[in-house]
Amino acid sequence: MLLREDVLRALSDGKAYLKRRQQADGSFRVFEGSHTEYPIGMTSLAILALINSDEPVDSPAVQGGLRYLRGLPPNKPVKVY
């Protein structure tokens, strides 16, 4: 079952990486460089990835990201993702 163990380790490593990239305000700044101006999209995708890799919805990482998104003003985002 080496493949299963490798997949589970990759999921765990990916979740740990995302959690390290979460900012104090709950947003995720996943990439350096050109994608830093899209914190709403990056946060949304990070939350989706965490949930799809079996991170509990009530975990601090998911809840922090959702709190960030819910705290945005009604006119945000100005772009469609």
C-alpha cells in the first residue's frame, strides 16, 4: 500500500503548507509574486482545497478563511473568479 501512504502524505503536506500560508486576518497568500493581488480568490481556493482533503469544516484554518471572506464589504470582489 505504498501508493496510498504516498497520497496520504502528499495530502497532509499540502494541508500543512496551506495552513502555514494563512495570514493573521484569515486570508491565504499562497503564492509569491504575481498572484498576491488576488487574496479573495486564493483564499477561496485554499479553503476548497482544505475541505476537499478532509480538513474539518470547523477547523481554525477553514473558519479563519471563511471569516475573512464573510468580512469583506458587499462590493468585493470586484473581479469574477
